[in-house]
Amino acid sequence: MVTPKFSALAEALGAGNPEQFLFAFSILYLVVVALTVVVYNLGFARKLPILKTAIVYIALLFGSIFTTLLALRLPVVESLLIATFVLGAYKYRMYKEKKENAAQS
């Protein structure tokens, strides 16, 4: 019997075990949603009315289901972590630069 090859995080959560698959998928989904929300807020979020914001987050929740399916075999979570660090560093640099410009003015 051939077992499918899972990503490192999916394997660590026990996705290779059929009895643990639902648990692993649920945890992986929550991690993907959390990281996607952070990446969205750090890099792409704008001030929107409350209804439009709700629609964006609902679409994000549904899209994360497909992203989680990809995360079972591909390093999606690791990529989202890298994106979080890069966008966080960018936001920090922008904040620091804006603060220095305000102090000079």
C-alpha cells in the first residue's frame, strides 16, 4: 500500500494516520486562516465599511479551505510564515521611517 506524501507540518500533526486526519486537517485549517488573516492585514488591508470587511473575511475563510488542501502536500504554512515576517519587517521599517520624518519636521 502506498501512503501519500504530506508536508512536514501535516505529517507532524498526524495527517498520515487515517484516524487522525480530521484533527490534523482542522488544526492545519486554523493555522492557515490565522496566518492568512495576518498576511492580509499586514500587506493588503484597507479601511472598508463593515459589510465589505465582513465579505472579505468570509471569502478569506472559504478560500482557506482550498489553501489547506494544498497545505497538506505543499509548504503553504511555511510560505505564509515567511510572508508574515517579510511584511512585518516592511511595516516596521515604514513605521520607523515615518516616525523619523515626523521628528525632523
